[in-house]
Amino acid sequence: MTREIFIGDIQGHYDGLASLLEKLRFDPSRDQLRLAGDLVNRGGQSLETLRLIRSLGDRAMTVLGNHDLHLLAYAWGVRRRQRGHAEFDAILDAGDGRELLDWLCRQPLMWASDRRRLALVHAGVDPRWSPDTAKARAAELESALAADPRAFFEHMYGDHPKQWQPDQPEKERLRAITNVLTRMRFCSKDGILDLDYKGDPDHAPDGVSPWFRYLHAAWADWTIVFGHWSMLGCYREGQVICLDSGCVWGGELTALVLEEGRKQLVAVECERRRRPG
């Protein structure tokens, strides 16, 4: 039987990924790997991580996280720091670097199976979005990214607007969708984002809560897997499962294994690889 394996934020910690795949006895001939995004940055092994995942062909896919988008923006010359970014430069300078970047740029912002009522996203979904709406907004972002990556990245950064609206100017609308899918943790029930607070979900500022406590009613029979929230850690509440257990910070790298209707969480301890600065 095919196993479906979801893995949380790797952030360039190749050693942790290799250790987890070994513990899982991952077999690309029968297993399907789905990653929650943030494959790169901070861990010092982003190039090796991308090479491994891409080498698995159609047996592995990822949704894009904010760090993945940051790498792509850097590669397209947007917000490239004057002193450079050694970990990203190693990818750009590699002989297969352009192939890796092109592969990453083609990855979706959201994956979903209507039949199995199962979805994967890096950060979250707007509480006003049904599953169909969320898929449509992700597809809108993917189309813009495919059509003109540089133009997309030039307008991607920023915390405003705080709330997605369908009638916003295109640049603002795309930025709002990006922030929902790849950066959000807390929001109001009307989808107003709080991108500053990252603390205890039960002590959030007035008027906001973790996004998954405001889910649209149409998600009632779905399971949503996500990452992005290392302070939350490996976490289950209702129909959502967070898999970001702080691998790069010396925590764990966690997988959710689905097999024959069973759900199992498997993790490995990771050596802290976050570099100062």
C-alpha cells in the first residue's frame, strides 16, 4: 500500500531530513512525500535539501513557504542584500542551481484532495474562504508567479493590506493572498491579519485568534496540514495538524504518515543549525 508522508519545515536542515527519511524507511517506489514548505534558509544545507527532494521526481512535492519565496525573490534579484546571502548564493552558483530554482518556482501554494478531504498549506487559510475559494486564491497566485516571476516578487513584500478583498488592485490582492498562505498565524474572524504576534495562542491580542479557530464551516470534514509555526510545534487541534516542530532551532523534524486510513506522527531530534545573525 502507498504511504503518504507529510513533513514539516526543513529550513535547509538536510541532516534532519535524511535522518527522518531513514527512520521512516522511505521508499520512493511506493511512498508519496508532501512537504509543508520552507525547504530552505537558516540550516546551511539548503542546496543539498533541494537536490534530494527534486531527485525524487513526482514522488515528492512541496507547497511554497515564505522562505522558499524569499529564495526565489533573491534569485530574481529582488531585495538582494548588498552583502549577499551565502546559503542562497550557494544555490545560485551551483551547476544545477537554475534547474532547482525552476523546479521550486513551479511548486503550488496549496495542495488539496477533495475526495479525501485533505489539504496542505504552509501557513493557513483566510477564515472567510471555503476549500474551493482557498484553492482558487492559491491558483491565482500560482498563475501570477508563472506569468512573470520578477514582477510578482517586486510587489510581494509588505504587511499591507491586512485583509484580503476580491476587489483590491491586483498587486495588493496578490500580496494579501501571499501573506495568508505563507505568513499568517493570527487573524480576526473577518480575516484581518496580525503578522506581529507570534506567542501563545491562548494569550493573543484582543480580537484575534489562531486562524484555525475561525475556519469556514465548509472545512468541517477536512483535515488541514500546515507548518510555519515553530513556537506552536507539533500540534493538533480539531481538524488541523501543525508539523513545524522547530527542526532548525534544535527541535524535531516531524512527519505525518497516512497509511490505510491510519494517522501516525513520527519525529527525529535535530541538531541546532540556526546560524547567528
